[in-house]
Amino acid sequence: MVYLCGRTTPASHTLAQRAGEVARRLLDVIVATVLILMLAVPMIAIALAVRTESEGPALFRQPREGLGRRTFTLFKFRTMFQGGDDRRLRDLIARELRGEDTTVNGSSKLSEDNRVTRVGNFLRRTSLDELPQLFNVLLGDMTLVGPRPCLGWEAEMFPDEFSSRFSVTPGLTGLWQVSGRSELGTLDMLRLDVCYVDQRTFWTDMSILVRTVPALIRGGGAR
């Protein structure tokens, strides 16, 4: 895969950049608030469907690493049965980071993951499981556009050359999501994260937000 973005010299915090950060945060608060109000009823329906199919809470809370590798609690709708382990996922990511091709039928996600419920499978394919992350955006732990918030053990496995991904706030969507998502492995995701950080502006964020809509319509889900 060819990445059409080159590394640029990190710029100092100019007035224009600070204005961009203020605009980005304002957009986060407005969009997250509006979407939460608009989607309140569908989110309640999803929560009821999750609870009806399997035991456990509808909302899944998980520690993730964000800006500066600070830990925060990420919210998602639960898509798995309780009590499963993540050994297969850890092995998959380790293999991807070694450069192995782990795709199955064009997807880099775990194949035949019996931890996922039927409702959970639908939520993942449509990305509806990520709707509660709007609250993370509202709280400031996440932003609308940025690198995917990763697990602590994932961060420990990432090569140092990709450490700049932690210099910005993680996002609800990002360059990875609009560039292929489940069709791309972990190394591809990390390269796209670095590309995004190197060229990050308010307007590139707006472009990614616009590109997110058709990406969601195409589907593909998340790992």
C-alpha cells in the first residue's frame, strides 16, 4: 500500500493553530450533543436488544489509552458474551506487527469470533456499537476525528516509530476508518495514524468527517 502523505516538521503553537483547537473542541461539543439528543431513542432500543439477547450490562466500559497515553474509560455497546478471553486477538495483532498477512476473505478482523453475539455482530458491521463514544467526545476524552483509542497492551506492542499517534486526542473516526478499516491490518492503521498526525488541521478533520458517511454506508465494522 502506498501512503500519499509525507512527514512535515511539527509546527509551533501559533495563534491559528490554537484557534483551530478551539474550533475543533466547539465542533465536538455541538455535534456530540446534537447526535446524542437525536439518537437517544435508537440508543435505548439498542441497549434493550443487547440486554435481551445475553446476560450482562448493555454498556461496555474499557480502559483505553488516549492523548499522551493517559488512560480513560471508553464506552461502547456490549457486543460479546461475558467471560471470553482475548488471546486470539493478541496473537493476531502480534502477527500483523511482524508484517504477516492475516487477511481472510479481504478482512483483517478475527474470523469466526464466537465471542460476538448476534446483536453484537450487527452492531459491529454497522458501527452502531460505537455510538456511546459520543459521551467520550462530550467529556473531552475523545474528539470526532483522530487515531483509534487503543488498549494498553496494544500500545505496549506498537513500535516506537509510531509514538506520535499519542500526541493527539483519539477520535471517533479517522483516516484509518475512511481508508479501508477492516481491510487494513494494524501496521497499516499505525502508518495512517502517523500520516494524519503529520498533516492534521481543522480542515483535514472536516474532510475525514465528510468521507466517514459513505464509509459507514459501505459497512465493514470494527475489530
